[in-house]
Amino acid sequence: MLQEEGFLHRIMPILLKIGKNCLKIGLVGKTFILNYQIIYRPAIIFWSCAAVLLHFSLPNNGSFSGSNQIKDQISAEAGVGGGGYSEKNVPEELREAAWNLELGMLEPESFSKPRTLLYNSYTIQKGDMIGGLAETFGLNQDTLISINNIKNTRLVQIGQVLRVPNQDGILYTVKKDDTLEAIAAKYNSDAQDIQIANELFTNAALPGTSLFIPGAKLDWMERQEINGDLFIWPTAGYITSSYGYRIYPFSDGGGRQFHSGMDIGAPSGSPVRAAMSGRVSSAGWDDVLGNHVVISHHSGYRTLYGHMSVIRVKTGAYVGTGERIGDVGSTGKSTGPHVHFTVYKNGVTVNPRALLK
């Protein structure tokens, strides 16, 4: 029986390398009988010998045989308890093999069983971002967004206090005729988990009640909207007039008027692209907007592109995100080449800047 630790350190890497190389070659050629008999079978023998030697050279605490002194040192430094190998006591060339020999352990039942919803609090610091905070707390960002009713992750403020739950999930407002089973099915959750998380004594929930749905996530569109990553810029340029009230450029008296979109200045003839995929619902001429295109998207969104010199799509056509729909121009009521970009949500204008990537 081999007792010399130095000898083991020298012989083990050699056996492992031979076994690995033979195994790799054998796996590639094992469909051919000759390779299988000559290469693959010896690879298995070499690999088995290496594994057996490694097993006998690694006692339960992870040190090599003949190393009681190291065993005592590990106990003193690492404290009481097991759980794995001490990496510093395993030569680098043996670590991969040692880790490959480890068997998986079942997750403790307490980790995965339904839990009552509990909260901690956290105060936003300089440089914090919702995505980074979610990662720090071991949650997905949907959870922090929903629990704290965040409408725009770009607008969180230093000093703002967040509620941080002890598990992933989102809040849902119960509607008339809703049941826990129906809500659970909608979010691929479990009715019993919902009952436990919210400490419900029955499987009924009153309309208007806010329930925490364990494991649920936000709709993709809603997440993109909240993160301000919904639309691409329709053209490469700069903002010449923002969304909201402004001095009307065509009024002699300089009166204020609400600007329903965002003007993006760019050289004449520059490509105008669909900010998101959808179907062209309108394409034509308007005395104010000039050559313009309207695209209908999912989830109640529509986008309008005005003052173009050329329209390159037709009504009813489907366009992908970034597809060219026209060219920058100055048609209609315009002071210079630009694109008037408006976003509608369920028929009402919203600020495009908050939704652009």
C-alpha cells in the first residue's frame, strides 16, 4: 500500500493525464470496434485506477493520507464541521478530478417549502440600481419592482426605502370571480403556496385584495416598459424638442402648447426605423405631420413617425424592430429636418424618452 505522500503527488497526475487522454480519444472513436477495444477499454482501466488511488488518498476531511498534521491544522483553521474539501490541500492538477468525484446532495426541504411572506427594508444609496440590488438580495428584479410599485427603474431616488421580501414573486390585485387556483394557473404558481405566503385561512380572496404570488414574474412587455428598454431610437440624432408643454414655434405670440411627441433632429435622408415590431396601421400625408407612418404594436402601444421626406412601407405591412420605414425630412409644419416621434399607450400619449433604450 502506498504511504508516501510525495510519491502519490507524483504518480497521480501521470495516471490522471493518461486516463483522460485515452478516454477523450476513445470517446471520439468508440463507434469503431477497433478503437473501442484498443483505446476505450484501457482508458476505463486507467481512469478507474486513478479514481481508486485518489479515493484512498483523500480521507473524509479532504487531506491526503499520511497527513494527520494537516488534518489537525484544517480543523483548527476551518472550525468544527464538514462539508467539502479544503482546496489549498489539493494539488492543482488533482482538483478537477476530485470535484468530479463528488456526489450531489439533496436540497434541505426547508429551502424549498412554501414560506410566509416577510420583509426587510433597504435605503437606496448612491450608485444603486434595481438589477444590482436584486442580485445582492438573491432575488429577481421583477420582485423588487412589483413589491415597491416601481413605475420606472431610472427614477429611483437616493434615500428611497425599498421593501425587500424573503422570496421571489410579484403582487397581484384580485379581480371579481378570481380564485386562488385560477390565479396560480395564470402565473404558473401553486394555490397552496399562495395561501401560505399570504397567511390565508381559506382558498378565497376578496376582490381588490393585493396578494403575493410566489415565484411569479412580470409580463415581458411590462418589465421592458418599467426599465425603459421598450423601444429603439427611430433615427440616430439628438432631441430638438421634448415631450410636454413648449413655446409653439409657429405662433407669432409665442403661446404655449402641449407637444405630443419628441422631435429628433437628423440629416435629411437619414433612415427612419420602426422603434418596435408591429403592423403599419396608417401611412400617408397630413398637413401638420407631412409624410407620416403609424405602427400598431402589442400591449396597446402605437408609434407615430412624422415629417418624413419619403415613406417606404404600406398600410397593412408587418415591420420588424429596426426595419427602415422612411427617410428623415421636413414635410408638413416643420422648421427643419427631423422626426416627430409619438408613443401612444391605449390611445393616450406617453413620454417617449422614458421608454427608449
